[in-house]
Amino acid sequence: MIPQHVVPPQTSPFPMELTLSSYIYNEGTTIDITLKHKNNTPIAGVFAQMRRANSPNTTLYGSFEGDNDNFRTACNESRAITHSKRLISLNEIKFTWKPPQDNADSGPLQLWISIVQDFTTFWVQQKSNVINYSNALPPTQEISLADCSTTKDCFKVPENCGKEADCDYLLTWRPDNQRGLINFEISAKIPTDQFWTAVGFSKDLDMGEDSVIDCLVNASTSLVEVQASWNEGRTNEVLNNKLLGLIPDSISGARVNDRLRCRFQRQITIARSDTNKIYDLNTEYYVFLGKGIVLQDSTKMQHSQIPEKSASKLLMTTIRNGTTRPTSDPSQGIDTRRCGSEKGCYRYPEGCEESVCHYLLTWKPSDNKEKIEFEISADDSDSKTDWTSVAFSEDTIMGDDSVIDCLYNSDDVSINIQASWNRRVKDNEVLNNKLLGLDQDTFFGSRVNGRLRCRFTRSVKVANDDPEASRVFDLSEQYYVFIGKGSAVRGIKMKHTSIPVISPRKVPLTEIGDVSGLAKFPLVKAHGILMIVAWSFFANIGLLLPRYFKLCWNKYQLFNEKIWFQIHRMCMITVVLCTITAFIVIFVEVKGFSQGSKPIIHAIIGIIVTVLCVLNPIMAVFRPPPKHPKRPIFNWLHFLAGQIAHILTVPMIYLAFPFGKVYAPSWLKWVYTAIIIQHIFVEVLLFLYKYVKISPNSVNPLNGKDSDNQVVAEEETKPDNVPTAIIMTYFFILLALVTTIVITLGRA
């Protein structure tokens, strides 16, 4: 390995970066070797061999391969590699080494290498770090699932993934009870290089006091390592002896494409004097699989998503008949990560994880599409949710709907399911056969951690000979999906506490899909916007003008009428037109009269407002002349009709904000409150100004004087800029507030 270049080799530090892709070898391993000059100086020549670390002067091991344009093998059976040209002149050279296929266990090995920079500058017999033999499969080799439940047991997520590349997580174990060892393989999909995956053994389904084995990328060396750690509460800590219970020579790991994979052996039992943080695998445990980010100092960050957990405790020293299923216990949460791929989902808000969803429904049809497994979950953070239900409807209006209830009974602290029916009068009745179409054996319910959850299976079709079969819809058809919740008294449902969420379109429940959004109710929005514009903008302006601007705008005319009167008339005509249109629109939408206490009150007030709104212009048509003796009576009636209607719109609009079909955010009612406060403030300000500045009599709108023939003193008709400034300021602020409400309702 010493070139015959007359001059002696260099004794200065080796200026090359020598990198091996792995420092573990066995049958089937291929190790990539990279050599790069630290100063990017071209390399002229190379000669490399693999020798025993402890006795380098004995046999050479394995064989080399390289680019035929730059390299050729040397010695017997390619046991060495060298350059094929007189000068290869490369800044970086790469070649590979393979161990012998028979009798691969050659003990610790080292790569010996000589490098020529030029004829007089070369370094000889430089050595790599030691490469150790491992009887584990090479980390680059894919984990086979063909022998799951025969020679090894498997925990796959998702359960039906057919090969390692399709699994989010994969854990296999093969017990070697004679040697007191378990052979593990673990694999996970990861998005970046700096990641970890781990298997935890737990006595329960809660994180804390768990024995863990980590497979992680060392941030400083970029090598994959295996270590033992412990979950103390929600915190993970590496053991002082990080290889305790592990067989060092069995460890191998690699990041291949988008997967992190490790293979290792763990002792079934270790001496209890060593630690109580390495569990005895002769005992059954729940198995956790998780993954997350590794920091630059190789510290594990908290898992990036909720860990997967086995549905039952597992014994690592046996191989079960069948693969291990992930937990499907609703009390442990509903997994939304596979929405649209393995199961259908409808959730609100859009894209939420179950812990923050107001509502969540998932469905998974059986292979023959004769049954559908449902999961339903609703927020119960206020502990007032005693039921949550899913309803299937032909339209977006409650009534004639097939319903399944998840119901908490406070009497016996139980959770049950039942089939029910929404009648046209918008109340709900339980079917006589409350389990019609439902499989009681698959039911599970829980009310924990601020959520009410149920899992159940429903037949797609029920027998037509059942007298209530028409009330259990055929789920091979498509329906709008309603999800609601409410309180219950002794197991009896009360009316829902808020308008249910409704899917934006009919949903095919025998197919997988991820549904988002809400049903749109454009007529409801149009009704609300028309009433806001009419009574919070035009009515406010129109009612202020005759009361406070007859005097200061008395000399100004528009189309041969006082300008204040023209604006007043235009505003009030707009109010009438908007109110009548809104009245018609909402009756078309509701197709009748609203049900429920708040909607009924809202509807009654709305009808009164509409009647008064229509009567007032009719009265104005028949108003008596200014000096007629009955003119004061008209003034009173006209004034009271307008004022009563205007005042009644305040509770009417407040009652409408929580209505679900409006989708109004909660803060919008405070914008409306600002409109009311501003109007009252301006009313008081103008009243006081007129009273103090002009005369007490001028603030009385019912004194019998007419807008066309006011008898006022000359000083009362002088132009006054103060009220004009007030009304203009009021106008622009009001316009901004009303526009905010209109735009928000339009986009909601």
C-alpha cells in the first residue's frame, strides 16, 4: 500500500474526509465509501483494502466495486480497489464494499486506504473507524410483512397496510426465548432527516411510567442510533446507560427515502438491581408508537402527533394468530389523520382534529357495503352536552329525518344509542324498536375529557317488513348530514342547544370522503341583511331628520320639497321595501312558521314590525292638512307606529344572531350594540342641543306643526352647522358599522 515514488509518504495530518454509510455489516450489506479532500484539491490516486481491526496483516475481506472509468479492482476476487488511470484528478471519489456472502462474520474490520495527491505528496495506510458485524438484517432492507403472525408478530398503522412503505408506523417482534431475547424491527414515515420514532411499553393507555426504546437520527453524526429511555409523566428522559437491555451488536438503523428504520435485540429480562425503568417483557403491556423531531443536540422533542396505541395489552414473548390492531376505543380519541383515505369524515370547524372539533362524524363502510361503522363526537367542555346525534335528511330543513342518538343517562351514568325520527313539527321521537338497524355488540360510548363520543355500526338497509323501516333510511342513498347536541333529563332528549351543523351537499355514506363546510342558506342571509340595512341604517337616519333637522335645514329644498323631508321619505320607503322583501324571503325559506322559543319570539316580533311598517306609509297617504283639528292625532299615531317598530327591531335582531343558519360570529352582536349605543348618544346629544340652543317647543315632534308650514322665529331658521356636523359624523360611523355586519354575514 506504499507507492514506489522514491520520496517518503507524508507524516502530516490526513487532509481527507473519509465517510462510510454504515459501521455495521452482515450478509447483504453494501457500504458506500466517500473520500473528499478538505481543501477541494484533486485526488490523483487511491488504493483501499478491508482488513481485520485486530490482526490487519491477515486475510483481506469482502469485495470492492467502483466506476469503471476511474477505478479497477485488484488482488484476488476484488479484495482491493485502485485507480484505473494514471491520474484520476477528482475532488471526491466514491466506491462500495460488500462483505463475503458466506462466513460474513469476520469480526471488527477497518478500511485501510492510501491516497496520492501528486507524485511527491501522498499518505499511506490511513484507517477508518471500526466496522462491526451484526447478525441483524441490514437497515436498508425493507421490513417484510409476509411472515406476520407466523414467525413474528406485527403492529401496523393503518391496520390494512400491505407493505412497509404503506404503513405510517410498523413494529414487528420475533421472540428468541432460548437466548432470552426479542428481535424488534421498527419503522415510521418521517418528513425530515432530524426525526425520531419510538416504541413504548405501558401498563395503561395513559402516557407516563412507560419503558421506551428510541430509534433516532443523531444530529451531530447523521447516524441512526437506538437508545433506552423512560416516560416520566409527559416528559421523556434518556437512561444513564442508554443501551441497558439492548444488544449493541444487533443494532442497525437507516433513513431510507421517507422512512426511519431500526433493527435491534432487547433482553426479555434484566437484573432488577440495574433499574426499574426497563420492563420485564414476560409481562403484557400496551404498545405505543410515536415520532417527532430531534434537536441539534440530539434531544427528542415531544411527539408531533398523538401516538398510536394497541387496542389491548400484548405479550412480546409469543406470536399471536393475527396482526395487532390499533386502539379504537373512543375514550382515547377519534383519529382524523386518515380522513378521506381510510374512512369518511365530516367535521366542524373544517379540518379540525377531534380534540378541538365542535362536531365530528366518521364512517367506514364494510367491504361488502352492508354495514357502516360510525364514530361521533361533540364538544362537552361545559359539561352540558348529554346527547349528540347524527341525522340523515333529504333536504337542509329539519323534519322527516332518520336520526341516531348518542345519549348520556344521568340516572345510571350510562351511555346508549338509539334510533329516532325528526317529525315535521320539528320535534324528535324515539322509535319503538330503538335499536332498529343498529348493532348493539359493536357499540362503545364515553364522556371524558370534555367530549361525548360514541362508536356504533348500522346496517345500510333494514328489512322492509318492519313497521318502522321507513324511518330508518337506506344508506346506499345520499343524504344531507346533520350533527347536533343538547341536554337531556333522565335519559330523555331536550331540544338542541344550538342549530345543528349541516353538510353542504348530500353525502354518499358507502364511500370514503372528507366532507367540509356548511350548508348555505342564502335566503336566510338575505333576510338578515335586508333587516339590518333597513332598521339599523335607513330607519335610524330617516327618524332623526324630522325630529331634529326641520329647523336647521328648513330653507333647503330638493325637487320642490324640503330636503329633510325628501331624505326622510326616501329612507322610510326603503325601509318599507326592504322589510316586505325580507318578510317574503324568510317565509319562502322556512316554508311555514318558525319552531322553538327564540325563533317563535323572533317571528312574532318580525310580524308586528312588518305590520306597523306597512301601516305607517298608508297612514301618511291619508294624513290631514296641517291645520286640521285631527292632525295631532295623526302625528301621534304616525310617531308611535314608527317608534314602536324601530324599538322592537332591537330585540328582534338580537334574538337572530345566535341562529345557526346565519353563521354569525359571536362578536358581531357587539358591532350591533355599538350601533344602538351610538344612536342613543346622538339622539340625546341632538335633543339637548335643540333644547338649550333653540327652544323647548322645537323638540316636540307632536305639537301639530307641519313640515310644510312651520311657524318659527327667524333666529330658529338660521343655518346651524353643529347638528349638520353631528349627523354627518353619525352617518359615516353608522355606515362603517352596518357595512361590517353586512360583509361579515355575507361571507359567513
